[in-house]
Amino acid sequence: MRDTAELLAQLRDVREPLPPEGVSLWLIGANAAVLIFIIILLWHRKHQRTNAWKKQVLEHLHKAHNKPPQEAIGIAAAGLRKLMLLRGYRVETLSGTPWLQQLDTAFATHWFSKGDGRLFGEALYQPDIASYKDTSKVINELEKLIATLPASTPDHTAEKAEGS
């Protein structure tokens, strides 16, 4: 027992080492801030890329507001064609009723075939379109329809299979 007491007495001076110094709170905070900044930046870039087509077409339509009716409807029609192509629709050769039906399908509405959107069909090429006074109303409605479109591009694989 004496040996045990001696051994324990020798161990009394042995101390447990201090814990290692931790990382300071400002360093943790700085890393968290950088991470949050990177996440926000990546989200913002993705959001800009997915909505770039919408911004481009709406800017195109905005130019039409102060133009004469014939020119304004022409600008809006060109913007619609550009929009449909940007969204992946195969509309290069469509005109008239098939074009309006494709627009109704893309926008999930009947505004193009039964409402004021008929201006973008055969009426677009009629000489009396210049007398149409509510061009601004039509363009405003078109801008609202475009603004409601989802950012993602729709899948047209079934549509392409039917067309082939």
C-alpha cells in the first residue's frame, strides 16, 4: 500500500493540459458572412439568368407604347415571336389561327383567339389596324400575360413528337 501511496503522491503534480485555444467568434462570424454572401450572389445570378428572357421581351414591348398603332402592334408581334422562340416553341412558320392557338396554349388563356389578342393573327396584316385606338390597352394586357409566365422553360417534347 505504501507503494501505491508513493505513486499517487508522484502523480499529484501532474495536471491535465489546458484545452486548445478555440477559434475566435469574429472568425466564425466572418466565415458565416462570406458563406451567406456567396449563397445570395449565386441565387441572384440564377434568378437573373432565368428571368433574362422576360426582361428582354418586356423592354421590347415598352418601346411600343409611344408609337403609332400600326408600328406598336408590329413591335409587340415581333416581341411575341421572339418570346415564343426564346421559350423553345417551334413557331417559325406559324401564322393566323394556328399561331393564335399556339399563343393561347403557351399563355394558358383564350385571349389571343377570342379577345383583343386576335390583333396578332390575320388582323396584323390588315390596313385598318392603324385605326385601332386601344393599342396601348392591348400592349398592357400582353405585358401582364408575359409577367405571369413562369421562369422555367416548358418541355415541348410531346409537342415536337406530334409535329414530326
